[in-house]
Amino acid sequence: MAEIAVLGAGAWGTALANLAARQGAHVLLWARDADHIAEMNRARMNARRLPDIALAQSIDPIHETGPLARAELVLAVVPTQAMRAVLTAVAPALRAGVPLVICAKGIEVGSGRFLSDVAGDVLPGTPIGVLSGPSFAQDVARGLPTAVTLASHDSGLVASAGQALGAPWFRLYSTDDVRGVEIGGAAKNVLAIACGIAAGRALGASASAALIARGFAELSRFGRAYGARAETLMGLSGLGDLVLTCNSPQSRNFAFGLALGRGEAPGATLVEGAYTAGILLKLAKARGVEMPIAIAVDAVLRGAIGIEAAIDGLLSRPSGRENPEG
């Protein structure tokens, strides 16, 4: 039985832990909060993050780092802005060369670095992969059909992670375009907030479709500027994830925008897209990439303009020839 460590006991981390356990692995589900871990051990369920889904018998929730030394594969499933701190905390316990798969989406605000680079900073020489694509934790936890992308330059990591996580209903498609997969996952969160705002303002299905299409054009321009392949951006981790995230209140980014659009308080949890907007635009500016929808979202989040002004600004932009490449 393989030993897999999952760093992060949120909904997605718990769903992936159950997935790996159902494929025959022994899983160490690690989190910093000792009380949360104790609750999961008592109830055999993550009632805080993924209620009504029982933990598989071969999952051991832990908060100590020592047992992580047994891991043959590590899944990092913590918020983007906490990734560096968590990897730094667990690094002394991990065996050298153990493959690491990043299962978060975003860009580190302070450094402007993508998460594969953050992991490389903390764990030099470690084989690194990125798992991304259109997937909700509830769907995966319930065994509903899902397809995602696993990106890595290391063929051994792709093979081991594929064996650990692949199932007939959880399909893994591989690529070595790590940056392209990361860009799709980060940019779509910002664009999902825009779609949520539009839904909250009841702008209609036509406006939603236009936002997704023009948002994908922005994502594509940014991706090309940073070396992503067109086929990656058109695939599961780009267009696929964008469509899912921009259409469902199950998406925290969409729900956040929906609340903003309705004039409601969006809740205490700041979603990844809200963190990512500013740094995404900074990186876009550095390469001369035009991203008007992302600019509008960032301006609203900073309080620089109101939602009506943002909508008016986008609608008043001059029409031009549609470029099939974005």
C-alpha cells in the first residue's frame, strides 16, 4: 500500500485524500489545527469542510509533521498564499526527492511567483507537478465523473501520481506545460468573480457568455506572453476550468462575485481570485498584456470604482475586429 501525504484538510484536500484511499493508498491527511484533526479522528468525517462524506478507513488525520517522513508522494492542497509557509514547515520531515503535486491555483502575491516556483524555492531538487482542471470537491468526493490535467516535467511523477489518483471516473490527462496549467488555474479565478458580479446584477445569460468568451481571450493573451501552449489553454485546465468556475455558485470565486453584484457582504473568507487580481495585472503589465475585465475586477475589489462604473467602462470600450487568437 502506497503512503501518500495530503497537506491541507479543506474540502479539496479531503476529497483527494478519499480518492487516493479508494485507489488503495494509506493517506496521511495533515493540517496545522490540532482541534480540527481531533474532530476528524472522532467523527471520521471532515464536518467543517466536507460534511456528509465519510473518511475512508485508510486515512489518518494528523497534525504532527514527523509521520510525513513515510510519504512516497505529497499532495499540497493549501491556499496559495499559505503554500510557502506550509512547505517550509513540513520540509524537514519530508524525505529528499519525494514527488510533490501542487493542488492549488493562484500566484504568490508578495513575490509574483507561480506555485511550482515557490515549491522549487523551498524544496530544491524535488520533482514537482501541478494538478488542475474543472473539478469541485463535492463531485470528486461523491465519485462523479471528473477529468483534470496533471502537469510535470518529470515522467516518474506523472506515472506515480497517475497510479495513485487515476480512476475510471477521475481521469488524468498529462502534459509537461506546467506554466500553462498554472496560468489557467490562476487567471480563471479572477474572471469567475466578474461572472459572479454579472449574475448578481442580473445581466443575463448573454452577458455571461460574452464575459466567458472575452475572459478567455484575456487568459489566452496572458498565457502566450508567459510561454503557455495554446492547446493547454484550450484544454481542461484552461477553458474547461474557466467554464465551470464562471457558471456555478459552487465556485467560491463566482459566489464571491455574486454577493458583490447583489450588494451583499461576500463573507469573511477572501477567495483566491481576490488575492490574484492585483498581481495578475502587475505581471500582465510587465509583458504588455491587455486585460480589461481583470482590470475592472481589481478596481472594484480595491474600492477604486463601483460596480456600475466598472460595467459602464467595459460596455463603453470601442468595438473592434474579433481576433480568434484573443
